Amino acid sequence: MKANYPQGAFYFFPDVSSFYGKSAGDRVIKNGDDFCLWMLEVGHVSLVPGGAFGDDNCVRLSYAASEKDLREALKRLKETLSTLK
């Protein structure tokens, strides 16, 4: 996963397109909307599809939270992404 280096904001905007076309069970991740909904339902991590900000290959992840919560979110992201085939 690639991400920009934030300059003055409190959001990461990682490119998650490498996960498009992968599946978890019978569910296929086709785009940013699918990715964000799947991550919310399965990983319990809230992300915003990048299409709303001009790039459907990316998702928006706010880091305006405690370090503890951010570490937990990243742990969940990693665990959930590891289930994709």
C-alpha cells in the first residue's frame, strides 16, 4: 500500500487499488466504495472512499485520534487485509 506524506492535514490518503479484484469469501473488492464498506463491516475500521476527493484508487484515513486508537485501527487493517485472496 502506498500513501502520501501529509502536509498540514490530519489525513492519510493511501492507494489501496492493489486490493481491487481480490476477494474475501464470496465478496470481491471492486473499488474504493467496496473496500471501505468491507473494512467497516469486517475490520470495524471507518474509512472514506477516495472518489469523493478525486481519486478512487485511494481511501481517506484520519489520524485525528489517540495513538492507542490509531495503533488498534492499523492492527485491524492489517489483519483484515490478510484475509484477501
